[in-house]
Amino acid sequence: MILMAATPYDDAKKTAETLSPADRLRLVTDLLKGLNGGAEGQPLRSVMDLKGLGKELWQGVDLADYLGRERASWNG
């Protein structure tokens, strides 16, 4: 059997598994903040920034009718 060397990811994951749930959450939050935007100086974004996006596409659409047709299409 060939053993592969642990990667930095494997090492980090193993270390993270020893943390308390609160510290894991804090770590994940910090990691996500580091990835957000990909560049320094960019403001943090929220999924709430998408609120209302594309609402004009739904104007005049009967939601109950639309959902009924969609659900009917699931059964083939």
C-alpha cells in the first residue's frame, strides 16, 4: 500500500476538527471573509444585495398558475 503525504489542506482539516464548534464557526467566518471579493478594499457583500433583482420578469405572472404548471411538469 502506498501512503500519500498529507497536504496542507489535510493538515488544516485535521487541526480544525480538534476545535470547539464555536471556534470552527469563527474559523469558517474568517476564511470566508478572506475569500469575499478576492481583493483588498472591496466591501463585504450580502445575499440581500440581490433582493428585487429581476422582479420585472415576474410582473403580470400569476404565481399560483406558474407553480401549478411547474409542478405538473415534474411528473413528465
